[in-house]
Amino acid sequence: MRAYKILPVEMKVKDFNLSKDALKRLAWMDWYFSHGKNAEATCRHFSISKSVFYRWKPRFSKYNLATLEGKSTKPHHLRQMTTSKEVIDLIRSIRRNDLEKSKYEIQAELKDLHGVSIGYNTIQKVINKYPELTNTFHKKKLKTHRKLKIARIRAAKELKEKNLGSLVQIDTKYLYILTSRFFLFVAVDCKSRYGYVRAYKTISSASAADFLGRVIAYFPFPIEAINTDNGSEYLLNFHKLCTKLKIPHYFSHPHTPKENSRAERLIQTVEYEFFNYQDDLLNDDLDEINRRCDIFNVKYNQRRYHHALHYQTPASYVQTFQEEGRYTVL
């Protein structure tokens, strides 16, 4: 915090055009002069070494605050490219004719067709130097595709603990039974930890939409919002169903599983505490697997005690929450 005691009263300190580092050093000097010129106390206050403070104190002039600006380390004379103009023009000509050509392809063409041997790093420097050689086509197409995609809206943190059904997290996990691979969809309410799992043979958006319909029918309270990752199964049919039911669909950031952490934790629970012990599951029949999923759903919601719920089951927590009148429809 500045004390503004460096300059005489009749002079105004115009420090708005100083850099961030210079303003920081100005705060050092201001504090130094307003606290009895105690250098040691100043260093302790700002957590800087004495050598740093005494390096800037002799430079400082209260009539020229620009003396607190650091000197540029940029060399006065920069190295220039030694490549001949003829080779540079040749590289520019090849690149202009085909902007998709990489520096490696240009290097090979120069050597085979023109007998010019040059490093690919030099070719890249030439491409970077001339803006017309930059391939902007992919960036334009990327912007076009982004306009067509579903908006990635992020869920607010307070939705997790706001109400029953205020945020339900959904995720998918591979499930291997014998030699077959299935896809296990899981859903969990962030507030009550009420969960639901079901297996599918495909990881399509149609499977995800069917799962969402079953979750809505299974949960004893309405779902107000849904959070998923950015998987393709949560687009198209799944997102259309969310839009049709007027349920906000939130997405987590890419490569950020902690934003869908409670669904990730439910996946570990169903895998480690249930399916790892299904030794009598001797066939890969989907109906039989989903019958086991129904058994797990009952166990998880009605008989498994949760530490996060102060050792209540999700079903008893929901019942208590509703009976106490704390549950409100958003």
C-alpha cells in the first residue's frame, strides 16, 4: 500500500504510466521514506533482500520516477538471417503455391528440384517472418466448427450442495465381463449421493439418452441440472433430451475429471466393491449384467452408509431432508 509521501505536497505523483515492476519499486521507496528511512524494516515488510533494495535506492530520483524502470535486456544489435535473398524468395514461392506444405516438405523439394540444401528451422523462420505464408485456413474452419457445436456451459460450484437434484453428475466407464466389453453409465446426485448405474453394449448418444430417462424415473426427486464430461455420447440425442426436458446441461473442462468427481467416485465404488466380487457372473448376457446393476443400486442407496452423509444411506438422507422441509423445487 502506498503512503504517497515521497514528493512535496505541491507536486503530484504521476505514476499511472509506470510499469508494474516500477510501481512495485515505488512502493518500496515510499514506505522507506515514510518509516524513518529504515531500510531493514522495509526489506522485511516487502520480503526482499537488502541487496535488491540497495541496488534500486541509488538509482531512485523523486523528480523522475522513470528511474525505477528496469533496463531492457534486448540486445542493441540482433543477428540477421544469412540466407540469400534468392533462397528466401524460392521458399516463399513454394509456400505461397501450397500453404499446406510443411517445412520438411519444402526442405525436400528444395534439395531434389533446386539443389538447395537448407535446414528446416531456417525455412520455418522464413514462414514466420512473412504473414502471407501463415496457413490460416485451419483456424477459420475451426471457428466455423465451433459455431456449430453445443455451447460448453460450466456448472457453478454452489450447485453441488444447493438442493436435492440441483446437480447430477453422469459419467461412463468400460466394463469387461469375460471377453466382452460393456459400457457402464453412472449417475449420482451431488447433494444426497443418490446413485444409479446401468450397462449398455454401445457408448452412443442414444444409449446415454436412454440412461438419462431411466435416471429421471429412478430418482425420488426431480433433476434440476446435469453435469457431464465432453464425450460424444453426451451430445446429439442426450443433449436434445436435456433441451426437451428443459434440464440445463453443463460440461466439465477437458481433461479435468475432478469437476465430475462424485461420478468418478461412484465408478470406483461399483467396480471395487461390487463387480470385482461377482465371480458367479459366468456369461456376458446384458440382461443379467443389468440385473446385477439393479442389485447394486438397491445396496448403494438403501444399505451403504456414506461418510460424507455422516454415515447415513442416501435414501435415509433424502427422506430426512424432505421431512425437515429443507427441500424446495428450484
